[in-house]
Amino acid sequence: MPSRNNRLSSVSCKARRAAVLPLMFLFSLSLPAQAQTYQVIHNFNLATGDGAGPDAGLLLDSHGNLFGTTFAGGVSSQCTTGYTCGTVFEMSPANGGGWTETVIRNLGNIDGHPGTPMTMDAHGNLYGTAAGFNTYGSVFELLAGSNGTWTEQILHQFMGGADGSDAGSGLTLDTSGVVYGTTFNGGEYNDGTVYSVNPHSILGKKLIHSFVPSVTSGNSPSSTYLQIINGHIYGTTSYGGPSGTPYGNGTVFELTPGGSGWSATTLYSFKGPLNGDGAHPVAGLLFDGTNNFYGTTQLGGTGTGNCQPYGCGTVYRLTHNADGSWTETVLHSFENGLDGNGAWGNLIFDAAGNIYGTTYAGGVLYGYGNGTVFKLKPGSGGQWTYSVLVRLPGGNGGSIIDGGLVIDSAGNLYGTAQNGGTYGDGVVFEITP
């Protein structure tokens, strides 16, 4: 079974380049049609001990600070895999404007390489996962101290096999402070797991579900986050389902708690590009508070041009019907070219109910492209209008968006691009309406 961490490592290697300019560069791109301004607010620089290759989205706290991870970079003495293990960083608004970036944790051999966003509890403590190369993965906590200090605790070290391996998802907190996540591989059948970790209990990690190989079951979960609603867990698997490629096109699943444990239900199996549907979701689910989940697939859809026969990906809605069934609707099929190609990151809502997301590539008329930021606006009759807000410029402006976005109260969007920037090691960007 393909490993998400193998994909992360091969992609992130593109970001590990030598520094070329000893100065900070602010790249701005105005798009009059959408009245958006794109600017780089941090350039990562591997040569100075900073992070490199940010291939996950950001966390925005209540004070306006941004937290994120880089797959590589940091202090090399912490890691012996041949290069650096990555960092956890904080971006804080500076007095008089601008931003200040601080590496708050250099990850090492015991952690692995982070490739997912951070999660924060009500006390300001951070939780994350890391995996790759010389480790099956870990769940770690960063305890917030005084004067900006952070102390790391390893909450669980995965052992492979039935315990799970390739901890490739972010973490979701329930109301009691327990965190939930997935492993891409491992478990009873080596098709991935869903687990929980209680930071406040000596019992630690619990295995909730091992995915089972079958013609209908999903496998290899890689949801950026799980959704926990009324005690039920919802997420996506990249593979599995009854049709499509040898591994299937992926599923949306539900885990229901019961007296004898958790029971799994496949809510939807993606049909793939030959049927005009999505394939291989990597992102998790966005819930609208009523009956709908929204998500993206990295392949599939009806996109034309060089997308065929695999498709360029989709944005979809999954609606819970009165009879308990679920109906999937493709809201947009990516077309590559000036449109996007390959949606990896989670979707978000703004206050008006618009949906925002990113694509890994696309954005140029010819060629591969550097990635896009897009918007879906709801209209009458259940219709949605798709528009591209920003096409990443590449070079000093950054390229390749692997993670999703966060939005502040003023409607500003923030994200990361894993390549490009002044030093070629990736950027943090802001999009101002």
C-alpha cells in the first residue's frame, strides 16, 4: 500500500535548496477582478536553522498568532536521517505591522517529520503528529510555558504492526481533551487505523478501529482532521471501495460508539473519473452544522485536457437524507490550466457561507502550475459559483500548496507553499480581501 509519508518526503525534497539571497523579500500580487492581494509574510531559510518545506496548513489562535510545521529544517543535531527533521513554528503579528517567525520546537529522531497541521486545546497547549524514515510516528504535545517557552511531551510512540504506522493525520480534540487521529498504515490488516490518545491518563493510546481489506471497506485513512459530531467520528480514506483502481477510489466513513466498541459504516464510496466522480480524498470533511459534509478529492472528476484519464480532482458535497442514506454531489471538477489541479487541503467556511480551498498545482495556461486558492459561493437552487482568487506566481512568490487555509475575523486568508520564496525553502502567505 502506498505511504502518504513517502509522498510527503519526495515532494518536500524539492524544497531543500541552498540559500541564494541574504534578504527578506515581500512578494505582492494584486488581482483586480477579485480584489484580492497576495503577499508572502515569511520566507523559510534552511541555511539559518529555520524550517523548510511547509507542506501542512496553519492553526490560527484567538490572539491572531499562526502556528505551523515544516517537514525539514531546524537544528540538524536533533535528527540523524541525513538531514533535518523539521520544526514547529509560530508567526506573531509584529508591532507596527508585519510578522515575526519563531521556531518553537526542533523535532528529532524520536518525533519523526511533521506533515500535518497543529491542534490547540483551551489552555493553549499544542498537539501534533510526525512520522517518516526512521520512525513509525509519534503523537506529541507542546506545553505552553511562560515567556514564550514550550516543553515537549511524547504522548505515544507508534510501534508499527497492529499499533499503527505512518501517523499522517492531524489531531482532533473532543470536549474532554482526548485527541483523535489516524495512521495511514498498520493496524490488524495493515490498512490503517483510527486511534485516540488521552493526554491526562496513564492509559494513553487506544486503538479505535483497524480498517479491513474488502471490496467495500475503505483503507489508508489520511484525513487532515477527523470530525467528531455527537460522539460519532467521520473521516475519509484514500483508497478502498468497490470500484475503480486496484485499491479503490476511497471512501467517507463513520465510526459509531457502542457497548462492545466502535462499529464502522461506509457512508460513500467514490466512483472515480470514469464515472465523473472524485477519487482518492486526502483532506478531511467540512461540516456545515446541518446535514452536509464538504470535501475534496485529489483525482477524479470530469476535468478535460491533460487531466485524463485520472482527472484533476473535485470539490464534493455529501448530504444526509431523511431516510438515513447519503447523496454525493460534485460541486466542481478541476480543469488544470488556469483552473486548479489536485486538491489536498481541507476546506473552510467564511461568515457568509462561502467555501475556500487550495489546489496543489494548476494556475497557468500551459504547464504544471504553482497551485491556486479558490472560492465557491453558494447561490439559489443549490448552485455554487467557482472562482480562482489567487494563482501562485512561483519563484519568490511560492509554489505547491499542500495544506488548507485559515481565515481571521477580517476575512484574511493564510496558508503555506512548500517550495519557492527567497531561499527556495517555502513560504507563509496572506491573502487580503
